[in-house]
Amino acid sequence: MECQNSVRTMYVIIGRDSCVSCGACWNICPEVFCQNPCDEYSELVEAYRFCGSRAEGEVPDELSSCAREAASLCPLEIITIREEP
Ligand code: SF4
């Protein structure tokens, strides 16, 4: 029997240690990114955190383009996008 899994999963990783809180990511894609109220760095919104991690998460298909745009706008290029089938 053939495996028919055509759903792709998008993983987003934020290098929070290097974040300068410029706000580009959460302004362009607030569905995925927000500002942590304590350290003021970018983090994944709670709904998409991987095992509770603020820096790493799994984003649904419908938000993949805004997450990609946020990654491309980050001046420090610390948002990494990985897609796996
Ligand atoms: S765009 Fe980059 S530097 Fe700016 S807040 Fe987001 S993660 Fe931090």
C-alpha cells in the first residue's frame, strides 16, 4: 500500500538570542509572531509553539506565506523556515 501524505509541514525557528525587537515579523505576520512582554524579543504565538517552545513552532499551510514574508524582512535573518513533506 502506498503512503499518500501530501501535506507539508512548515517549521519556524526564531534565533531569539539575537533578536533586536524591531517588530518587523510581528507587524507583517501577527498570526504567527508576537513580542514577548518580558524580554521583548520575538516569539511564536502560543497556538503554534512546538512543545511549549517560544522559539520553535509548526505553522499551518494557510499562514506559510506570511511566515515566509516575515522571515525575509527580518534584518538579522534569524527566522529560519523549514518545510518537510
Ligand atoms: S524581525 Fe527579526 S529582529 Fe525584528 S523582531 Fe522579528 S525576529 Fe526580532
